[in-house]
Amino acid sequence: MVVKLTSFGLMEMAEYLSVEDYIMFDTGEVMFYSVAVPDFLSLLAENMESEVKIKSEGFDKSCSDALPVPKCYFAASDQTSNMSARVLENLKTRGFSIKPYPQTLDVAEMKLTVGALARIHGLSHRLELQSGTRLPDMYDWLVEMYTTKKQQGYSKYYKEGLETFAAAFPGKEGLMECLRKLDGVDIVREAAENPARLKVLCHADCWNNNIMFKYEDDKAVDVKLVDWGMVSYRPPTFDLVFLFIYQTWDIFHNHRGAILEHYYQELHKTLGENTATSLQGYTLQELEADFRADMRFAMYQRLRLAYGMALLPSQLTHLLKIVQQLKEWGVI
């Protein structure tokens, strides 16, 4: 087992988070495991007496293992002491591991990951539709970056990351000027508050270091998503673009369509055939359009977080190609 406790040391180190912000995120993860996960498991097991078998990614999983998250044996938070604790299964003992940064994900790993996101997204959407209640009204612990007290820190670190990026490409000032106009807080607020956009429970921090894979014969066959402290209510593409921004240009440019199609298929598989829980009118083409529009947020986040993880030369080149693509798409 793994015991995860509140880190007061991290609170002091993270200049862009106040203590209140950190506690909000910390509590969000506790509530995800203690409230949302049981709700999702109930959906998976509905209409069944005990256990349901789900066909996914080419192998069977029982209901108790169908969610792409670690099993949680205990989760609680104490508002008086601002302490929280989570007792989770040790996925390493089951053969899961994190691909060391800065290694990127291959196509098989990407499809496993977006399939996992699709299950969480789909189950949260089913829960919302079947209950008739918006997730934020059910889960008042969902968090958002635009509600944090130290929002100015986001802009500060983004500007620093952008200037480092711009210095690597002195002849691309026009592109950099487009990036200087981005405001990630406004982008996510606009999307989250837009009633016309589909919204689901999002991981909101789904990048390589928060993904654990299990391999057989050097091929990824299973996946678990960890570190749910940023869990938010957003359009599903916000999780997808954040995942893609950490990968290679080859994955983004040559395999994006197939990976997004796989996500869309898994999302529909999770929702089922029932018209009461299906995605009414949300087509693959609309998903792809939302993905293109939301990539500007992923770029903002990638550069904002560059202060903690210096961009390597190969990463700079990949990001430049993505920025050029965003310019061609007309989203920046």
C-alpha cells in the first residue's frame, strides 16, 4: 500500500498556490476517491447482482478493477488540522510504472490513456444525466484554476516560460506575439462557464508523470491515472490537449486523428446505447474542432510549467511546430 499525506512543505514551495489553494486541491483528491469513485463503480455495476465484465482495450476487467485509477482503501480530510490522508494500492507491486520523463508516449500508450480518460469522462456524464443534477452541484469540492487565490502566479510563470521559448527562436517574433496574448485563466473560465459546451469530470493534470502503465512483452497493456488533486469540471478536450502537448510532433501531427477517434469510440462505449445517457449530437468532428480550439490552453499550461521543467531542445522544436499549426488553424 501507499500512504499519501498532506505536504505542508510543498505548500511553502509552491509560490503560485496559497495554503488555502493547496488544501482545496488536496481535499479534492480525497473526495474524488471517497465520493466520485464509489459513484462511478455503482454505475458500472448497475442492473447487475454483483459483478459486471467490461470489454476494453482487448482484455476483460471485473467491475472492481474497471476504473483506471488506483484502488483506495481509505481517504479522509480533517478541516481543523488541514490534514488529509489517502491509503492507496501500490500499483508498482502489480507491475505498473511511470515512463520516465522526458520520454514521450507511443501510439499504443496514448490510446490506452485516452481510453482511460474516456471511461472517467463518460461515467461522469452518465451520472450527471441519470441524476438530473450538474456535477458541480453534486460535487461542491471540484476545483478550478480560476478560483485560486494566487492567480497572478499563473501569468508570471507563463511569461517567464514564454520568454525562454521565444529566446530559442529569435526569428519567430510574430508567433511569439500571438502567444503573449493568451490568458489561460480566461480560456478555462470561458469554456467552463459556456452552457453550450459539453463538460465532464476531468483529471486536469493528465500528463506523462501522472500515468502508470503495465507492460507485457514490452507493450503497454493496461493503464492507471494517478494524482487526482486537480479534478475539475471542464470540456473533455481539456484533458486531451494537455496530454498531447507533452508528446512528439509525430504523435500530434500524424496520429492525432486515430487517437481522438479511439477516444470518441471509448466514450460512446462507456455511455452505452441508452439515448438517455448518450451524447446527443456531439460528433467526432465537433470533438476535433474543440480539440483544435482548446490547444491554446495546453500551450499556455506547457509554457507556464516550464519553470519547473526546463524545455529540452527537441521539446522546443516540437512546440514550435505545434504553435505554427495553431496559427494555421486560426486559434491564436
